[in-house]
Amino acid sequence: MQTTNRQSVLTANHRRVDEWFWGHWFERSVHRSFSRGLLRGFENAMACLPATSGRSGVMYCTHGSWWDAAVVMTLALRVLRIRSYGMMEYKQLVRYPFFRRIGLFSVVREDPRSALESLRYASTVLSTAPSMLWMFPQGTLRHQDLRPLHLEPGLGLLARHVPSVLLCPVSLRYDFVLEQRPELRIDIGEAHEARGDIRSTTADCEQRLTELAERTRQAALNNDTEGWQVLHHGPLSMEKQFDRVKRVILRRP
């Protein structure tokens, strides 16, 4: 598809069978890889859904781990059970074209003109009918504890073109605590309106996402589970497997 220096946007092409298959695939991968998954703010996510609000929504997330995309896909397809859209690097989408069938479309971040085309496509999708879009507005992977968070202007540009859109911050966090496998926390903030101009919207979203990420971090540091919903428990750690075998051998409760 690349006939000039610029690539055309590889558009999303949803298919239910792919959404079902890959939703289960990513859910299984997440469940096997984390000691447990915790969710806070489920009601905030529900309030932002097009079926609830009658408006398009953008869930903008922190981007501190390779796992972020898999977690978001699991959240969208298996927890919220919604059809949605997301961006993926052009070269990766060419390599893994099946992602288009679960709502991903391409972006070339290094090429501003191409990136603008992707944002125009996203604007069209959100303006045509109430839809949900997932974004990582930091633009690149950065360690989850680096501050301040810096958001690229793409989210503000999108909100300017779709002024009725609802915006909802999502903090994703991964910590090794008391288990062999890391713990996953998904913290969803309150949905809000765009501020109007690009700079104000970007700054507002940056502040909201930073505050949410800090709140999630403090909860993890304090091992706080109050108000958190358990999404799953992962496989037993080595010592718990040993304890189970020992109880069977010694016939102890």
C-alpha cells in the first residue's frame, strides 16, 4: 500500500468472530501472567460508553508497559464487552493485519502529515456514530513512575474536531508485591468534557491522568484494595503450589 513517502491509513474492519477469538486470547494471556487483576472505577467507564451517554467517548490511558495493549483489549472486549477502536503503528499493523478486525487502525507517529490523516479518520469514526476510541496519548512507552506525564497534542486535536466527545482517563499499573507474578491495577477516572482549544484540553487531560496515576501508585504502595474489584486471580505461585502438594501428602487441611 506504500506507493509514496506517506502511507495511507489502514482502516479498521471489525469482525465479530475475531473480536470473540482475540478477546478470549488476550484475556487468557493476562490471567496467566498476573497474580491478580484489580479494577477501580468501573462505573466511570460505563458512564462513558456510547450506549450509556449517547455520545462518542475516548478512553485515554497511561503507557508504561508492553502489556498495555493486551490489557486494554481485554478490558474492552471481555470486561466492558464493547466494540471499539484504537491506533497501532503502521508497520506493526502491516505485520499483524488481524488487529484491524478488532478495531485497530494505523498511525505513523514519525510523520506528522500521516499522523494527522489517522486523526482525521478517528474524527470521522467518532462523528459518524457514537463510538469508543482507546488512546495512549503519551505517544511512546515511558516508565510508569516517571513524572510529569507528557501528552502529545493528538488528543486535543481530536477533541477539537469532535467537540461533543467524552474523555475518560485510565491508569494502568503493574507491580511485584507479595506474589511470584506481578499485580495488575486498572484505575478509571471520571469522564469529562473537552476544554475547547487544543492546548487547554491537552493540559487538562495531562493533569487528570497524572493525578490518577499517582492515586493508583499510592494504592499499590499501600496494598490498598478498598474500592477495588477483583477481575481475576492468576495461577498459584511456587510456594503455594508446594503448600498444596504438602497438604495432600500429609493429609492436612
